[in-house]
Amino acid sequence: MAKEELIQFEGLVTEILPDARYRVQLDAGHEIVAYTAGKMKKNRIKTLAGDRVTIEMSPYDLEKGRLIFRHKDERPAGGPPRNAPPRGGQFRRR
């Protein structure tokens, strides 16, 4: 058994705080402060308010956590919405 087993929770980012920290509402109902994990910083993964995330927490301090994964949106990717006006301006490219 490891010295310290980490607990994982899922939640929703409610507020972006200074110094790369986030206020996260967990699915269990608790609200914690989380910071971005090093791999997310290294890979420049941006997190915005309203994103679903996975949090890693120590069993010794249940008020702070580390944001380790940002879940992708359920919205389909691949272009503008169906009722968007056609793109294009006054000038054409050659």
C-alpha cells in the first residue's frame, strides 16, 4: 500500500481565482479550491468556468485539490452551428 492514496472526484468549475486556482463544486455537494496539475500546465490545457473536471485530493486535507483532467464538451465539434450566417466578406482571396 502506498504511503498516501489519493482520492478522485468529479466536479464543475464555478469560478476562476488568481494564481491558476479554481473554485470547484464537487458532485457530492462540497466546494473546494483546486490548482492546475503540472501536466495540464505543460500541455497548455485551458480550463474555464463551467468545465467538468476531475480532481485529485489527499485524504488528509479535503479542502484543497489538484485539477488533473478537463472533460471534453458534449457539443459536436466541426464547424459553426447550422443556423450561422455564411462566412465571407466583401473581398475574395485569389
